Amino acid sequence: MEAASVNLINALKEVLSENQVTENQTVRELHGRDESYHAVSLPDIVVFPETTQQVSEIVKLANKYKIPMVPFGLGSSLEGHIIPYHHGITIDFSLMNKILEVRENDFLVKVQPGVTRSQLNKELKKYGLFFSVDPGADATLGGMAATNASGTTSVKYGVMRDQVRDLEVVLADGSIIHTGNLAAKSSSGYHLNGLFVGSEGTLGCFTELTLRVYGIPEHVMAARASFPALNHAVEAVVSILQSGVPIARVELVDEPSMKQVNLYSDTSYNEAPTLFLEFHGNEAGLEQDVEFTKEIVAEHNCLDIEFETDNAARNRLWEARHNLAYAYIQGNPGKKLMVTDVCLPISELSGAIHNAREAVDFLGLTGGIVGHVGDGNYHVLLMIDNKNQEEVKRAEQLNEQIVLYALERKGTCTGEHGVGVGKQKYQKKEHGNSLFVMEKIKVALDPDNILNPSKILMQERKRVM
């Protein structure tokens, strides 16, 4: 690897302080990987801006020297989004972590991109509010917007794109724009919020986000229901949604995964296909919803259902679900976690999960199936030995089979993890001629391809540094 340009380093240190620019090997290594199985690649320089203006100056310099740059939150992504395969500059937003304004009467909050989900909810609790998107990892809000994150609560509250009212964005030339406003709706102009959310740092760097928040529910109740087979559990979810029960979360965990849950979390849950559910509302309404849900799951051969109203018990239940990936990692030492991610119409979900389970078993892989089944999104958690090329090949074969099954049924190759580098090869099949429109947008906004190059779209760039 060639040494970073001395002129660029000196220029960066003129707009930032000495400790905001580093070529330290350890720091670079921390910014050369995410939580995925994708290959590591280090940036040449890591910078830590504190203000929008500093980000603008960094981007102007990168544009001047035609150096690639990659925005970085916490590195919790799962498809290689933040891995700088063209090296260059990584912009770490950890110092831009201020909650700038809480507009409780408008149910809005303005934050910097380095604010984490848990940090925001801790502050919002003082106002009787909460931020709804819960991807499991305590990711930064800038990163969550970049990948259009969702998670366990999207069935009721929607995904990240639904929460974004406005973004402050630094474009490839260093100019600063806003993509929206504070109004609840608008018919004015192109929908830039929708364009930038999910763009994975390829169109600009987010420096402020104005997000929608919600009142904390009066009552919250969780439940755990087990079934004799996966299809019974999935069909129960469809019936619950069709009935109009305002369910806030509904998560599927298959039998092998429930075994991992018990081993890791020291629980004694029934080791059968299981739904984790949560209901938000008032006390009288919840009582009716619970009784109705009991009737519905019974019609789908539910083995048992237990409800939790105690806050500590609810937290244990959801911690067990959120920690499932780590449960697999701890239970399979020496192996790396690979997570698939597709989303289909609800009517196709049962067949998709059955197909995935058969494929995992047929290929002799170690893995379990979990999913945000209320919106048709499911994952296979695979533990693979990266040094075993034959096993890696089988895992890739499984991923491709799952993706193609989803695309053939008008689904998507990624429901929430994003494209990054892992899902690039499916973009043409999924989007058809629309992909050419995306490429034109990228060229128009980033003509030199310096913003997170080679992510989402397969556009090549020349190595400068």
C-alpha cells in the first residue's frame, strides 16, 4: 500500500486539530472491518470531525485530491458497507454525538449522526417519548439511516425511512443541503429523504438527522408462543395481522435457535419454533388483544403461550432474542457468523422459510432461522469456517438460493441489512432497468466516484493514493 499523501495529511490537519487526524495502524485496523464475514481492508487515514463545517472541509479536500472516503458509525453493519476497499479516508462520526433539539410537541428530535439508539432513548424518556427503530445492535442513527435499518418494531412503527423528516447532507463537492423540513407531509419537489436514506454513504455524508419519535405506550405486554412446526408459527402471524391486532413486535425463532437461546441466556424456554410478541396500548385494549391472540394461535396448534407484563421479564425475553447472534458465535468457537437477509410478501413467507430450512439441512450447514416475520423479513444465521473454502462455497450457495427464491416471488435481496458489497450481484435482477436510473443519480451527485465507491453499484474507480 502506498503511503498517504503528505499534502493531504497536512491539509487535513489545517482544518482539523492534530488529534482528529490519524494514520495509526491500530485505529486503521478498527476501521477496516465490520461485523460481517467480508474481507478486511484498511483506510489510509481516519478523521474524527466534530461539526458539519469540518465534514464539509474534509470532503472538499477529498474531492480536490480525488481520494475516496467512507462514512463510519460504529462498524456494526453486516454487508461490508464501511470497509474501504479503495482505502483513502474513513470519516468517523463518533465525536458528532450530540442530541441537538427535542421538539416534544412536534414528536421530533434533531441529532448528530454519531448518536446511538440507546443514547437517544435515554434522553427521550425524560419527555415520555421513545425512538421506535430497533435493529438489535446499538447502532448510530447516521448508520441506521444510511442502511434504512428496521428491526423488531417495524411491523407497527415502520422502518428508518418512515422516521426521517429531514437530513443535513454534505455532498461530494463539500456543499451542504437539507433533504426535507419539519412538516408531517409535503407534496413539494422530489422526495430526497427517500433517496438518501438507504444510500449507504454513496451519495453524501449525513451530519444532522431530524427524526420522528413516539409517546411511550401506557402499557406494554410481551408473549412467547411455541408451535410444533415453523409453518404453524408463520401462519399464526398472518392470521394475527389479518385480524387487525395492533401488534408492535412479532419475531420468529426456530428450534435450533431456541436451543442456542437457552444455552447462552441460561433460560429454559420450550425448544420448538417460537414467536416472540409484544403489544403496546392501553390496559383495556391490551386485555382484548391478548384474548384474541390466544384464540388465533390456538387455531394454529400453539403448544403453549406465556405472557409477561413485568418489565424485567420482558427485557429478559427481548435480550434473549437480540443476543441470538452472539449465542451462535459463542456456541461455535472458531467460526464466523454469516447472516442472510431477504424480505418477501407475507403470503410467500411460510414457503420461503421452509425452503431455507431444507437448504440448510441439505447443505450440512450449522445455522438457525429468525425473522421479523410481521413484515416478511427473515434471516438465516450461519456459522462458517472462513478457512474452509468448501464450507464457504456451500454458505454462498445457500445465500444465493434464498435470495433467488425471494426475487422470483417479487421480494427483495435485503430487507434491512443493505447492499454493501454482499448483495451487489443481485441488483440488476431485482431492479432491472431502474438500476440505470440509480447509476445516473450516482454519477450526477458524485461524478468522480469518491463517496464510498464500489458499494451498492458496481462502478469502478482508479486508485489515486
